[in-house]
Amino acid sequence: MQLTEALTIIREHLSADLRLCRIRLITGFNPLHLKTFLQAHLQQRIPASQVVVLTDVYGDLTGAVERLQPSTVDMCAIALEWPDLDPRLGFRQLGGWGYRELADIAVDAQSKLVAIKESLENLPNHFPVALSLPALALPPVFYTPSWQLCGVEIGLRRAADELALWAAGRPNIRLVRSQRQPVDVRTPQAFDFKGELMAGLPYTIAHADQLAHAFALLLVPPVPKKGLITDLDDTLWAGIAGEVGPEAVSWDLDRKTQLHGLYQQLLHALADQGVLIGAASKNDPEVVEAVFRRTDIVLPRECVFPVEAHWNAKSESVTRILDTWNVHADSVVFVDDSASELAEVKATHPEMECIRFDPQDYREVHSLLYRLRDIFAKQTITQEDGLRRESLRAGSVFRKEALGPGVSHENFLRDAEARITFDFAAAANPRSLELVNKTNQFNLNGTRYNQTEWQDSFGGPNAFAVSASYRDKYGPLGVIAVLAGQASETAVTVNTWVMSCRAFGRRIEYQCLKAILDRFLAQEIVFEFSPTPRNEYLQESLKLFLREQPAGRFNISRAVFLDKCPKLYHEVEIHNE
Amino acid sequence: MKLKSIMNDLRQRLAQCFSLVFPDLKVPALYSASSSSVAAWDSLAAIILANVIEEEFQVKLDYDVLPELVSFDLIMNYLDSDDLNNDHPKSDYLKNNNGIS
């Protein structure tokens, strides 16, 4: 991003109507351009808010971290540099670079790092902090030649790394990973020597932009995609299985097809973290199954669901997989070696990200491995991530049996042995916010929250958040619904209500309403509803209680609910009432 | 006529730079802006303005010259002078770049 573009973005969002999102930027140096770029990058990530970046006095990073008051801002970014640990590790002070000073510098740096750690430790767990370790190289303070790594430097780096290691274990702190090796101070990419001496601006514009972008991604992370649909021949493995036979396709070093083995390995890792992996292949299904039966396969068959192997168009397969997963095309990536297949799928599902796997282009495949990691990257892996694949498989069985010949849907629900557990301490569960921020089809109003906004919404004495976990004889789904709002003596106002698409068709939504009516003994529920382009399922589910399609806030009284609610068969358990 | 048109183009593009850095400044005050007449024009704003001008005109404005560039007219004159440490002669540059903004 250029400075001009950054200023333009900021200017376009100067509006009194937008909610303010306040960021504290802490640096020991003048953060001039870093501040501008941080504001612009964050503004792009949260266009519905007006981002305001606040700074502290320069030259005292440790003190600024100590003074940080989480109640006054929504999040914080800290750019640590060597001079913050000891001014002699910079160029703006003349405190001495002699060998006699080294031991003292190391002690100083250590004590500053301890002070920073103590201040960070006092921040609440829900307060997001992005932290970057020193990105610029150390000045020529060591007596050893520049091509030799000095013990004191190792000690300084280790002390900073220890802070980083501790910070990485905190739920609220995210660390910037420098894309490059430590930047040489003499190279112009990151360090502006003249800027540092003339104006206290050590970062080049390009580096300020890069760091600000990293901060913005850490503070407002992109929503990870949910699934990946892969081609098989010449993508998941090398060779056309139908032509050379299931035993002759390969993915190993010996046959110079390791690229495919690495791709399988990555998909296996993604499946383990809850990413849905499906396959769409123009192939004989028997041949495909034979390849998956091979003992050396890296991506096991059970990680791939469903497998669409036939001779029809790829887009048909992709559509069926999306239906099985019940997810929207924009949450899914399609990978294929054929440009024409990619184009065919893209034409049917324009929102889907379609990526070419070209086994002839090693550099491209190498970059694809990292790209896929980023597309599906998560801050934490929850219990639900591990359940997702199995619950989808179970959901497919659920739907097949529910729609099977001679099966009454009512009897099917009655015999499903469903159990719902409501937890009224859901505000503190990270899964609740994750679900709120990624659910589209069953979402009361589409409002997304950052961690601070989410926690702040429970500030009042009557605020509540309840989650619902579900299991039936087909398996557990984990935490699949969250409701939040305020309860008064007569009414409950619900301003957040989401439910995972994996849980549709089980009448869980009605049990949720019953749970809050019972819990708060309310006579009505007020819904802070807004239609979104994607929340038709929620609207459909509530239609039976309403005379007309809602356009905004609406109520359902206890009497109407009890009168119209279909029969519920779930066994219900309440926690933290 | 051509020179006049180039000058107008340069003037407009410089005005856009000013408008980005000092959003409260409107035409025609913008064309007579100076560090003494614009309260927001401090040393940091001067650096931002210089960097925006660098991007817009693909030139390098050194820290050393910033103290001299304290008004719209002075910057305009500077951009129009041959003092710039630019690989391309400015007249050629302006002819070859019909507005990058």
C-alpha cells in the first residue's frame, strides 16, 4: 500500500455515523507512517467502523505498556525495537558501544523485557494485543566482526525470544512473524538511517506498511475458509489412475512426484484441524477407492468426505459436495491441475476461490502449500474442529435416514436420541465468539464482534450468553449455537443468535428459545433482527411464529411460541444456570 | 500552451497531495497554504506531505530541503525547478506521465 492510498482510505472513513474502533499503538520511536498504515489496513478490515489509532509519548515503550488501560481502547499493537531495551542499542543516543558496556546492556535489556512481560501479564485475557519483536538489526555494538555471531547478541535475542515464547502462550497476544530473516540494518528495505537521525523515523515507508499490515491481520484475523475440494489425478497424486492403474500413481521422491505427497500431507494436516476435505474427480469410483486403499497413501480415505468420482461435470460434483457440507461456495477452495476444469467450476460458483495445482511448476506448488495454510489458518484449534468431519458424515447419514422411504420425519426425530446441553457461561468460551463471527445462514443480524466488543456486551447486570451443544445417536456436533442478549423482568432481548449449519433440521433452534423463556421466565422474546443476504434459513425457521416476513426487530410472545412450537424430543441439560 | 497545461496539471496534482494531508483545507485556501497559515502543518505533517509528493511525482524530497518547502508556492517552484535529484528531467517526466493520481 502506498502512503497516498492509506491517507485516502482514512479520509473516506471519516464519518460521525460510524462506530469508533480505538487502537493503541505503542512504539519507542515516532510511529508516524506506521500509525497511518495501521489505521488504513485496519480500516480496510473493519469498514463498518471508524478506526482511530492512539499513540503514547515516544521513547518510553516500557512505560507506555505499563500505562496501557484496556478499558479505553479496543486493541493494542506494540512494535518493540532494540533501543527500547537499552538506548545504546540504537543510533539516537551516544551512551557508548564499548565492550565494557555490553554486560550492562544485557542486564538492562533483560530487566526491560521482564517489565514488559509483567505489564502484558496484567492485561485481561480478552484484550487483543499484537506484538512485534525487534525487526531491525542491532547497531555495531559488538567487538566481533559483523560476519560472526557474538555471544552477547545471542543472549539478547534469547531474552527477546523468551518474552515471545511466553506471549505466544497467552490467549490474547499474537506475535508478528517476520516474513524475512532478520533485516540487515545496512540494507535499505526496512531501516531508514537518515530518517532515524533526522526525525526519529527508523522504518522505511515500505517496512512501516508491511508491519502495519501484519498488525492488522493479527488484530482482525481473516475468517478461515471451511473446506477444500480437490481433484485427484495429477493433483492429489501423479498420474491418471484409470489409465496407469491404482498401483502406478505416485506421490514420492523415488518417482519424482513428492509434490503430490506434500500436498496430501498438508491436506491431512488441514483435515485434522477441522477443515472439510472433499474430492471431485472424473474417474471410475472403484479405481479411486483402490488408490485410497493403498497403505502408503498420505491422506487417508476417512479424511476425505465426500468423494465425487464419476464422469459428469466437475461443477456438478462441487455443487453436490457443497450441499453435503451445507456451506456456501465462498467458504470453499477448489484445487485442480486443469485450467479448464477450474474455469468450469468458477463459472458455476463464481464466489469460490479456484486454485491451480500445476505439477510442472515447483515454485508455484511450493507457494501453494503456504497459501493453503494461510487460507485455513486459525488462532486456536477447538474441540469442535476435531468433531466437524465426523459430524458432517453423521449429518449425511442423519439426512439420508430422515428422508428414507417409509420414514416419518417426526418418528425419525423422536428416535434420534438427541441431547442438548445449554451452558449459560458461554460468554467466556472462545468457541462462542468464533461461531458468532463465522456463521451466515442462521445468524440473527450478521453482526460481527472483536473480542473486546464481545466482552463489553456483557457489561450489564442482565446480559447473558448461552451456548448449545448437541449430540444424538449419530454422534456429537459439539457447541453449535449461541444466543446472547439482555433479560428484563418480562422480556428477553436477543441481539445475537447463531447456529452452525451442521445442526439444521433438528429443531434445535426451538429448543434454544424454550431454554431462554424458561430460564428467565419471560413473557416474550424481542429479536434484534436484520435481514442479511445469507440468513434466509433463520427467517424460514421463525416463519411459523410470525404473520409476515420480518424486516427488522420483532417479538415472539411466550403464548405464541408455546402454541406454534413443534414437538421437541431432545433431552435437555442446563449448565451454569 | 503545452507548458501552461503541464503547469496546471502539476498544480492540480500538488493540490491533491495537500488535500490528502490537510483534509480540512479547501480550495482556494489550499493554493495559498503555508506552514504559518495552516495550523496542522507541523514538522510531522511536513514529512507526510513530502512523502505523499514523492509518491505522486516519483521524486525524492530529502530531509535537508524540507525546512525550505513551507508553502504551496515554494513546493510548486521546487517541483518545477531543476534542483530535484531525479533520474528523469522533469519536463520529460511530465510529458510521459499524464497524471498518475
